[in-house]
Amino acid sequence: MILAYEYNYQNELVRPIEVFERDDEGNYVIPNQCTTIAPPNNPSFYKAAFDVEKQQWYESATQEYINSLKTKPKPNDLEILKEQNAFLTKQMAQILRDIKGLKTL
């Protein structure tokens, strides 16, 4: 048994598969859309894709896709209080403008 790596029509890695079948000469029969070249064991790869001509894996993820995977850190208590303070200050200013407008009637 050997591992082959399946890729889709866009050459993006789908999954590893186990290959058991052999031909008459004893060589493993690798299915279409598969390679025995392992993708890099690199955590910086987000979306590995296979270049059939060069017989190598490359990063196919766009920067937008990579950014979408990154989680925004949760604000700390001080940041939350600052946001709430800014919101309340804005509300108070609006209320004071409304009161001032009523006094002029």
C-alpha cells in the first residue's frame, strides 16, 4: 500500500488516499487526479494545489481567503469600556441637541 494525494479539477488538494491496486508488473496503479508526491508538511500552506507540469505543490490561497480564516482577537475589558463610552457619549450629545431644539420651539 502507498499513499496518493487526490486533487480536484482546480488542482487543489482533496485528500490522501490509500492505493492497493497493482498492475501486471507489480507497479501501483495511481488513479487519475492523484499524485504520489506528498504536499509540503508546512503549516503556512492554507490551500495546497498541485502543478501537474512542474510536479510540485504550491500555495493557491488568495490573501483574501487567508485573511478570512484569521480570527479577530476579542477586545479586552478596557477596549469594550472605551467603545461603550464612545457610544454613550454620542447618544448623550444627540439627546442634548434634541432638548436644545425643543427649547427653541
